[in-house]
Amino acid sequence: MEYVKVNGTSYVRDIKTMALVNQDASGLQEYMNKRRALAAQKDEINNIKSEIQSVKDDITEIKKLMMQLIEKGSNG
């Protein structure tokens, strides 16, 4: 492949396909790091959502059990 530098940028142009190619390796690394960090944040948010739902389910079950105890106590 033969490339020609595009003035004022970190891009080069492929002579054969006329495609612009970014050769900024540090920019790519920074992008990949940000992407990994965002994926980790999303995973953490999903875990927290799951834990919150579990707590809600537990509270609902506790409320049902308390209502059953109250009903038995008032009937007994």
C-alpha cells in the first residue's frame, strides 16, 4: 500500500483506494481505553440495577410475610 500524507492532520491517503487512514496510534489507544472504561461503567450499573431489583423483591416478600402474620394474629 502506498500512502500520501494529508497536510495538517495525522491522516494519510491510500493512493489505490483514495481512503483516508488515521495513523495516530496514541489517539487509538486513548479511544480504546475510554471504550473499556465505559464498558466497565455499564457493567457496574447493570450489577447495581440487579442488586436493587433483588432488594425490592426481598422487601416485597417481607411485606407479604408480615401481612400474613398480622392476619393470623388478628384471627387468632
